[in-house]
Amino acid sequence: MPNEDVVERKAALRRELRAVRTAISADVPERSRRSHQIWDGVVELVLVRLRRRRPVLTIMLFESTPTEPDTSWWYEDARQRGWHTFTPEVDGPDLHVMPGRLDPMLLDVVVFPGLGFTPEGARLGQGGGHYDRFAARIDGICLRIGACYAEQVVDELPTEPHDQRVDAVISA
């Protein structure tokens, strides 16, 4: 049974952090500038942690909503680097790797969206649990990176046993 205090604190933080994202994204040039900085940080981390291990990487990126960092061009940049790109698709309670329902165990990197993150990798999502269930399936298999605006990085988040962490958080 979920702790009602934790559930209420998560709901309040979701409202607060959605408002933060909306305010940042209202400034289109600022959203673009920060999205580029976030992607540069993701690329640098991937190259430092994984490039020596494997020349061709498989990476799953999220498709951004209008208030998230803009990922629309991240796919093309990744492909130009020779990386194989995949996207998540929600199917009921599950998250699948598309196209072709790729086996998640074949991923080298997953970039996670979120409403909030801590520097240690705790993540607050939208509340549907899709990414938590997916992350539990790939725990220890690939590099899990949270991508967000700097204002979404907070000192602490209320968590429950099912909440999954990311390995690193990139923000701008």
C-alpha cells in the first residue's frame, strides 16, 4: 500500500515542476539553447563512458513534449554519429523500444525524461510508472541518463520502493 504522504508530496512536486517546465519552454530560443546544452552533455557522457567499449551504440531517446527539452533533432545528430536510435512507445502499462520492439537488453544508453531529478539520480516521472517498470527491466544493462532543465534538479524527492534511479543526470 503506497504511503499517502509520499503520494501527496509527489503530486505537489509534479504540479510545481510542470509549472517550471512550462515557464522555461515558453521562451522558445531559451528552450532551444538549453536543449542543445543538454544534448552536448549527453553526448560527452556517452563518449566518455561507452565509446571505448563499443564503436556503434544503440540509444533510446524520448520524444519530447512541448515543455520538455527539445529532442526532435537529437535523433538525427545521434544517427550522424553512427549510433542506432530508438524511441519508446507506451502500450498499456508497458514501454516498448521501437521500431520493431527491440529487446531492451540490446540498448547501450537510455535517455529518460522526468519532471524532477536529484543529483544522485532519483527521478520523479509523470506518475504512470512506465519508465520505472522499463528501468527495472534494464537495471545494470545500460547507461541510464536523465535529461532536464537545471531547475528540475532538486535536493531530494519523495520515493517509493518501485521508483527507479538513473545513473547520471544532465541538465542545463
